[in-house]
Amino acid sequence: MSEDKTDIVLNEKENKEEIREIDPPNKLLSAILGWLVPGLGHIYQGRYFKGFLFAFCIIPLLLVGIWMGSYREILPTNEERLQLGRDVWFSWREGDKRLFFIPQAMIGSVAIPALIQARYVEKNGEGFCSNLFAPPRLPREIRSSQPLLDEIILKTWSWFDLGTLFTAAAGLLNLLVIFDIIGGPSWIIQKEE
């Protein structure tokens, strides 16, 4: 009987602790679910308290970071359009190697759209869905509706850098959560004298 498959339960009839074997569900699937949405892997494993705790701690941190990197843009038609998630994008172009994306990618619900958007922008020169998670254009690129990084920073002021740090911190925290999912529940079993 291994440590990660045991659970200590108090037997009220005999007033002593029993060690029961528990079998957590598929750890790989749990880790993938936890990567997609923080806390979902723990909920899948039946560890609800930890799952909801991680979800309520990491998801707001991520959402506040995405909000901080957002701004409102006035279109030529005098309409306002919210530009969400301008501080989260994937790019490995010359002159735009986005290292902050590595910790941000520890949350799949951010990483997958950013990777799809980067591929789409590379092929079409323009993003879809209001350029959500799209990389900014480089100064030498053809004019499009996507702003330059300097324009984004000018519109968001210092919120851009802080939002980037919030989203990166949320990703790193989720990496620890994924390690906890893979490690499974563990207990310190004290030896009897």
C-alpha cells in the first residue's frame, strides 16, 4: 500500500484512526483538466475543497490581470470596443520573443486561444474575435487594425506591466496546483510506539 493511495479516517465506534486505501481517478486526465481550468483537476479527483480553493484564488488573479491589460478603443464609426487581454499573447517572431507567455501558458484557457490567435494572425495578418489574445504588430508590418505594442502600453499605462505580472503569477501558481494533482493526496502516517 503506497502513501499516495491511503487516507486516514477516524473510526468513531472504536475511537481510533484507520488507514483506508483510496484510488484517485486518472492523474493525467486530472492534470490536463487542472491545466485547462485551475481547480478543475482537484474537483475531478473528488477533492472539492482544494479544487474550489484553488479556483477561487487563481481565476480572479488571472481575470484581474487580463482586465488590467485591456483598454477601450474608439472605432471610426464612433463605437467603443473593449480590447481584452492585450497583455497575453504568444509570439516568437524576431524582435518580439514573448517570454512572459511561458508562465502564462500554465493555464490552458489562456494558452490555447493565444496560440490559435498567433497562428491566425501569422496567416491572415489580422486576428479574429476582436483580436483577443492576438500578438501586437511589429513596426515593419503592414498597417492593420492591430495596434503596435507601444500603442497598447500608451493606452493601458502602467496597468499593462502589472496585468502581465498578475497573469504570469496566476500561471506559476497553477503549475504548483498541477504538481499537487499529480502527487495526489498524501498523509503523514505516524508509527505506533
